Amino acid sequence: MPELALCINGDSAYTPPSHILENLTGELPHRRAPGAPHTIYAELWHAAFWQQITLDWVSGTETPCPETAALGFPSAGQTEAEPFPDLCRRFLEGAAQAAAIADEETLIEQPIRCPSPAGKPTRIMTVREQLESLAAHNGYHFGRIVLLRQILGSWPPPSGGFTW
């Protein structure tokens, strides 16, 4: 598996997403840590939201950027409509799809259109560049999820994770 695919869905620079998300049950994903702007649920929902936009762009669907940053996080209704296990499954399925694309040598260097926020020009980048951006974005938000788990006393997960 190429390093880019591992960065998206495997054991590379950080604990695999599937391990980071395991054993998060009950109200824990919805508990707000003191001083934290988002819950574990909201961080994961945000990552899944942007991951889907990346998958759309890679497939040729020019899904627009949200008009505000707040629209990239779940509303109360969206949180209520999608139980945490379903959100985990949706994220992990998307990550597997993105990792599979990273392994497609004929596709990875293809240029794609990536809409920008309103008032900024549409960017043209390769599939590889967009997947690199996705890997960095997911790594950032999964780092936040790990920190929230640590603060909430739920780290490391049963499958293990970096504890330093």
C-alpha cells in the first residue's frame, strides 16, 4: 500500500483512524471537554464532511465549498439524525475509498477542479494533491480527537495508540 493510502487509512504517521474511533460508546463522543470548541462527534463529522467533498471532487463532481465554516460542522439536527456508530462507519468507508484511489496509478496524477470558497478562483490540482490535503486535514482532526479522548480519560483505545 503506498504511503499516501496509509496516511489516509492506515498505520503511518499516527494511529489508524479505526483504532482512534474504537470503544467510543454512550455519551462520550458527545461530551464537551472543558475549553474545547467541539466534541469528538463534531470533529469526526467535520472530517467525514470534507472527506466526502474530496471524494466528490476526485470523481468529477464540483461540490461547492460551504458558505461559512460553521456549515462544515453538524447542526443539532444532523447530530441527532446520525448515531455515532453510523458516523464512524461512514467516515471509515470514505477513508477506505480514498485510500483505494491513492493506489490507482492511472488516476493519481489526473488534474481535477476543486471549488474554492466564494470569491476565490477554482483551484486545479492533481488527485494526489487533493488526497494529500485530505490526509493532512484528517490527521489534524484525528489529533484533536485523540487529545479529546485523553482529556476525557478514554485513551489509549483497546487496539493501542501512541501514548507519548
